[in-house]
Amino acid sequence: MRPTRAGTIQDAVARCYRAAGGVEAVAEQLGLANSTVSYGTEINEARPGGIGVNHLARLAMTDPDCALPLAEFFAALAGGVYQPVGGVAEVISLFSGCGLMAKECGEAQAATILAATTQRPKDIAEAEREIEEAIAALTKSRAVLTSLQSGAA
């Protein structure tokens, strides 16, 4: 695979290809020539991003592991981060989801206050971990609300 620069679409495509088993596996899966697929990781201003979003979407729909680097790339472009939700079934009810949100957000707040006070690397790392757990709890509850809104739950 061609060398790529971190944070570029070419790097996201290369990580997508690795998740799918490499250039040859992707070419076979999409019914494209190896050279066409390889072109997707070439830095080329005439055709930035290589093989095109339609092929990448097909690949990501076939293999969710391929979707991850693309989701992370596009989320960063939009000024955010990709937060996997997991199955909506992981939140039994909105009531239990609220309890989990309160617990995780409280732990994140306490850990962040400690980190701000001590500024020790250990405390900062712990605060980051607690914040990630709170974000996950909030995101899972949001997924349940979204599914209720769409009638999918």
C-alpha cells in the first residue's frame, strides 16, 4: 500500500482497505482492478480521495470495520468525533439510561475537578476515561430516543 499522511482522506481509505484485508481483497469485493483500488490512496489533486465515495460506501456497507476510519475522518472534518453507539438494546429503558447518565456524568465531573486541581497526568487520564464513559452513556440514550422518534424501537 502507498504511504499516506495521517489525517488525510488517503490515510482513511488506506485504513479502510486494511480493515477489509488489503487492496486485493477490496478490488475483488468491489469488482475493480487492483490498480484502481490502489489509486484510492494516492495523493492526487486531479482526483483527491481516489476511488470515489460510492465505492467506499459499498465497501463500508459490506464490512462495518471499513466504515470506522471513514466515519472518524468525516466526523473530524465536521468538527466532531465519531462515537460508536453499540446496540440500542444495551439500554433497557430510558429510565435506566437516565440513571446511568447521571452516574457517569457525576463521575466525569468529579474526576475532571480533581484533574483540574492536581494537574497530575494520572488524574487527567482518569478524567478523560470518565468523560468517555459519560459520552457513551449519553450517546446510547440518544440512540434510544432517536429510535423511538423514528418508530424503530
